[in-house]
Amino acid sequence: MSTRIILAGIVGGIVMFIWNFVAHELLPLGEMGVRLIPNEDAVTSVLQTNLGDTSGFYVFPSGGLTPGATREQKEAAMKKAEEQMAAGAGGVLIYRPKRIFNFPKRLGIEFATEMIESLLAVFLLAQTRITSFGGKVGFILTAGILAAIATNVPYANWYGFPKTFTLAQMIMMVVSFLLVGIVAALVLGKRSAAATP
């Protein structure tokens, strides 16, 4: 992998990280579709009483589904859950009985994740013979659109994530990759990415 490709990936990752900071801290995108729970203490008390120390990703209603259910029981539970959702509340819950939230560590993981995303996107671009500025930007932008669709749309479809939340997450990701594409096109220059030494 050439120095230019690595440089483009690193600078792209830094730009992506800065953009996500701006999107979350200075723009409303980071909070779109996110709400706080009224009477939070009462709700968390009920959760602790019923879920105890069992952290996990919970889906409700379950339709009475139990571990080890047969295929027929799963189908019956799914049908009942659909009826329960139509008549009352439904959703997903990520529950942890206790979580020590280390902000610097989370920020570091976020930075490393975005650096890897950028490096991989630029690496993929380098495997092509695209020479134009617009072509390079478009290639990485397309990768960003693919990434934005791959997780966000299924989560909205199957788990009912709010439309505004889903839209905001997709916008942030697409803009992230657009910026990486611009950085990559500028750093790699006019030569074919595949021919870069």
C-alpha cells in the first residue's frame, strides 16, 4: 500500500471524525429521533426488578416465545406478537444492569472505527482505474451510501427504529464518506489510483 493511499486514509479518517463531532455536537442530526424516558427512575426500577443482571438486546412483545421453542411454537408466537404490537406497545431495549461509561475510551473506539472505515474505502478506491476527481469522490460516496443502507434500513424495517433517527444516521454516514472521497481525490491526485506506487 503506497504512502499516498495511507495518507489519504488517515486524513480522511480525521476529517470523518471531525464531521461526526460537528454533526453530534453542533447540528441537530445527532439527536434526531432520540427521546428521553419520562419518569426514568420508575421505569429503570421495573427493568431492574424484572431483568436483574441479565444484560442483552430485548425485543417486545414476544408473543409468549420461550427458549427452545419448536418451529410451530415460533410461528404461533410471531403471529401473537404481531397482534400484540397492533394493539399495544412494542419495541427493542438494550439493557445493561450497570455500565461504567468511559467517555475517552468510547471516543477512542469511535476514532479508530472511522480511521479503519476511511482506510478501507481509500484502499478499495486504489484497486480501481478511476482517474477523475469526480469519479474518485463518486466511488467512495457510493461506498458510503451502501454502508448507510446496509444497517440502518434493516434496523428501521425489522426493529422499528424511528424514521428521523434512521434518516439522520444515514445522512451522517453519507456525508462522512463524501468528505473521505474528496480528501482521497485531492491526496491521490490525477493519476490512476491503481497505478499509484
